[in-house]
Amino acid sequence: MLTRPLGPGAPAVAAVGFGGMPLSIQGRPDDEAAAIRVIHAALDTGMTLLDTANVYCLDDTDIGHNERLVAKALRSWGGRRDGVTLATKGGLTRPNGAWERDGRPASLRQACERSLQDLGTDCIDLYQLHAPDPKVPLAESVGALAELRREGKIRWVGLSNVSVGEIREAAAIVAIVTVQNRLNPFFREALETGVVAHCASERIGFLAYSPVGGGRLNQKLPQIDALRPIAVAHGATPHAVVLAWVLAQGPTVIVIPGARTVAHATDSVTAAHLALSPAELASIDTAEFSRA
């Protein structure tokens, strides 16, 4: 599997990682064993980065669902746990199923402590601020993560849903190893605002979430004219072609597609072996990816 450095001072990970969210939000598998099989399949194919969050759940009564699921899957997996990088996040809440930001230092500390418990570890590999809270100065939120790092409760600090300016502000407080923002052909703001380029220049790992569109958009991919001939030429699915396009957007880009089935998890890995030509990349660049 193609590997890329996770970020400054961190090891290389597989360029295709696993996003745990679909296994714990609305529409998640009814059978926990089936969900664990998906995670095992991802690990068996060579994925070495598992991305979760305390709020990958149904609501605030279900906080930590995905973290507990991932921890259970790792305990029952037959491979080497020390070869897997585990990433989680804090800074959101789920009141009545909504998504709300809470970047207060005390809330982040409380969230981290619970994540340590739910993940069954005494140190989280990568802890990410899920999103800046407009009601809390970014320096205060990031300062809380810096303190948790000094205490040895997290190894590396990451950010999510941030601008270049916010990355620079945070980096003045603590070393930023990763940035996790949305990137796919439907939503290219991470390219247009310079976040991907900035991460490349600073060697920060860019974790692309929703890399095939997310929700109903990924279901549109087989109908997009530009993707069909490329998929046929490579013997791949349109989803894998899109993942390969995302990977080609920068040398530090790592994709973290989610999956609810074993088939979808194993298909994602094929993107790491697709080398799209300049003409194929340009075809996708200029194609229409309607969100309608």
C-alpha cells in the first residue's frame, strides 16, 4: 500500500485510511458484529490509520459509540495493534442529534478524558480539534490540546475544519501534525482556499474527509461521464477513481473514506494502486460534479 507521512514527527501511514463515522451515525449497521467485520476488513487490507470521534454517535446519550466500537474491533483483530495509528476528536456535542461546537478548554479536557476511557488507552495517538468554536478564542481551545499533550495524554495534535490563518495561529501554540478538512470533486474549497497547498509546504498531513462526496453525492459517481472511461481503463470503480484523484491533489494528502460494508472498505484500498495520468486528472478537474 502507498504510504505517506502522517505529519511532522509522526510515522508514515497508509495513504488510504478508514473513517469510522458511517458505522455509528443514523443508518449504521444494526449488528455490532457486522460493523466490527468492516473495521477488520479495513485493517486486513493494510489501512493503518483509523479516524474516529467521540460524537460519531446518534446523540449525546450515545457519546463515544464509534470510539468504543473501534476499540473493540482492535482488541479482537489478529494483527499488530502497534502498527495502527488511532485518531479521534473533541470539540463538538450532539444535543438531540444536532451537531454543535464546544471548544471550551474544560469541555475539551473532559472529552479527551472520556475518549481515553472509551478507546481503552492511556495516550491517544492523534487528537484533533473537531472544529473551531466561534464563541471561544482559538488560542484557548488549542492551548487546552497543548496542555493535554504536555501531560502525555495525546501524542500529536491535529485540527479539523480550519482555514490557513487558523492553522498558522494554532501552529504558533503547538506543533500541528494534521489538518482534516473536506475534499472531493463536489467540494474543492480546501484547494481553492490554499489549505492543501499550505499543508504540503509545511509537511502537515491533510486528512481528506468525505473524499467521495458523502451521503447521496457518492451515489451519483457512476453516472458522471468523465469517470466511466477512466474506471474502465483501470478496472476500478468510479469511487476508487475519485479517491485516486483526491490523493493526487497534494503530496501530504491522505484519504479517510468511510464504509458500512466490507465490500466498500476493500474497494477503497484499490485507490492506493491507481496512477491516474495527467490527462485523466485534467478530465476530472474540468468535469461537472453537480450537487443538485
